[in-house]
Amino acid sequence: MYDVEKVRSDFTALQHGTYLNTGSIGAPADRVRRTYLDAYQEFALHSQDHFHTSFEGHTERIAQLAGFFGADPHEVTACTNASVAINIGVMGRDWQPGDHVVMSNEEHPSGYVPWYSLRDRVGIEITEVPLTNDADDIVAAIEAAMTPKTRMVFLSHVSCRTGLRIPVRPLADMIHQKGALFYLDGAQSAGQFAIDLHAYDCDFYSTSCHKWLHAPISSGLFYVKDAVLDRLKDSWCGPSSQFDFFAFLDGSKTFAQAFNHHAGRFEIGSVDCAKSVGVKAAVDYVNELGLENIAAHVKSLADPLKAELQSIPGVTLLTPTDEALHSNGIVAFTMDGIGAMSFRMRLHEDNKIFLRTIDELNATRASIALFTNQADLDLLLEHVRDTLKG
Ligand SMILES: Cc1ncc(COP(=O)(O)O)c(C=O)c1O
């Protein structure tokens, strides 16, 4: 039995208001925050041996993180956030003018911007595909947009706008059959439900751990499938890029032949070891609660919330209700005649209810997380009704 009130007692941050914005930043549990700060203090106090202690246990913690995502340790690296990870994967390919990329029209700016930068710098071509709330239609629409020049398909696992969850494996099979690579942006999926990257068969996956995994801010992960690892170039390099760094120093300079067969080569330079301690504490916390229990709890709140929103005149629900595209914690909606931003500001400033707007859709987005309770959502619904009444 999932005891949400007990979970809430683990988060002092919840005393400051009603927090419905985990899709942007997830609050860390008190014990995660303390573990992270203690780890940093420990390193800081032993700065005379800082170089060695700062790397201690880091590799083991990344390996554990890889296991959490159904990946092998050498396929995963830590990085600052999903945005940085996307740049590692996108900029590490050898793009040529006329190369074609397919993405949806529901990507986050961190997904769009690197591609449009490549369009302007290199001359790649981009097709944005509108997504519908039907799994078969999504696969068919992406397939129809692909051409013989399509080299990569880039899609959010869970849309940051509507919460739509795409059918990953059917997409991966179709994309590979057509000879392209598949980048899955998991910023909104990691921590919401179990992820099995080998079973998904995507070529790249990345996320920010500071959202639904409730890890310390500025912690991310980049995954590249073993079979693709050696085809990914290092747009930034350092000692970790090298198979044999000391041979390089000795003068062999065989750099190009010696890329490490390990995603850790993308984490160049000194690492923030305290951060990986904090991420481990967050993953341990989520594992203790159980991803299935968290997902069931979130669904038990999200389904009635969606139904309730749909019953309010003037509200349009943007989030799919279809089970196959079940979106877990993201619920987005518009209100006739109401500016989403002013609604958000009022909730925020007058009522200490924190959520996000999707400005391009004039929509409000609420995130239901592992600590959300019915009272949080009742409060939101009350404000939606009152606002529409005028
Ligand atoms: C789908 C998606 N991708 C990427 C990002 C970027 O995440 P970050 O700002 O943590 O790098 C976000 C952030 O909300 C997102 O929703």
C-alpha cells in the first residue's frame, strides 16, 4: 500500500506550497539533499587528497545508474543535464548538407535548437511531424516523413507539452528498417516508469535526473547503444576520450584510432563526484518506493484529474487518455478565454501553487509526482473552476 503522506514527510520542500512542477525540476527528498551535501563537504574537507577522492566510486555509481535504465555500464555517462546530453549525441555525428532528420512538433527547445543550429551551420534538412493520440498513426506518420536521406529520428519519449508517450519499440523497429538511427529524449520519462533501453532498442537516450528522479539539480545521463558507440565522434575531447592516454603523452599521438569504447569518454575533465553520490541516493530512494508503485499512485490521481477536467465547461484536455499512450504524471489543458500565464502567476503569487505553462499552446501543465496527493489536485481544480466562472 503506497502511503503518500509518509512519502510527503520525506520532503521538507513541500511545506513551501503546492508543488505541481516536477516536469521542470523535481524536489529532492531530504535524505537525498543531505547525502549530496555531506558528500560535497567530505570532499571539500579533504582537499589535500581531492584529486583521488573526487573520482572514488564514481564509475561504480554510473554502472548502477546504467542498470536502472537496462543498459550496460559502458553505454552510459553522467553529464550536466538532458540539454548537454542531446548535444553529445546530436553534434557527435558527421552531418553533411542534405542529410535529413525527422522530429515531432512537440519537442522541447533543448531538442529543437541543436538541430536548427545544424541546419544553419551545415545545411541538414528537418521535417517536423505533428503527433496524434493514436500509437499506430504516430508510427505511420513518422515513417511517411522519412526519405532515403533520413539519418536520424529524434523524438521525446514523453512529450513535455501534452504528456503523450510514444510507442518506442515499434518506432525503433521501423526506423532501423529504414536505415536511420533513433534518438529518444527521455527528459520526461526517467523516473516515471521502468525504462529498459536494451528492450527499447533506441540508439541514443538521455535525461535529466533532476526531474522525475528527484536527484540534485544539474544531473543528467547520456546513453549510446554499444553498436553505435564507435560511430559517435567526440565533439569535445579530453583525457577520458583516449584509450591509452599515456601512450598519447609518450608521443604516439594515435588519437583518432584510440577512442575509448565507453560512453564515459564524453565526461571530460574533473567530475562532480558529490553529484553522482546524490544521484545514487535519489535512485535508491525511488527504488525503495518502487517504480511500479509510484506509477500506480500517479495513475490513480491522473486518471480522475483528467476526467474531472474534461467535465468542466471551457476546459480542453490536451493530454491523451488512451491507455497505450498513457502519460503518467503530465496533465496539460487550456481554458477558454483565460491566459495561461496570468493563471499561473495568480496561482504562484497568491496561492503558492507551482506549475508550468506551455506558452505556445496557451496551456497549463500540472505534474503529478510521487509525493502529490488528492488535496493538491482538489486545490488546482477549485482554482480552474473559479477562474472560469470569472
Ligand atoms: C523533453 C525535454 N527534453 C529536454 C529538456 C531539457 O532539460 P534540461 O533543461 O534539464 O537540460 C526538457 C526540460 O524540460 C524536456 O522536457
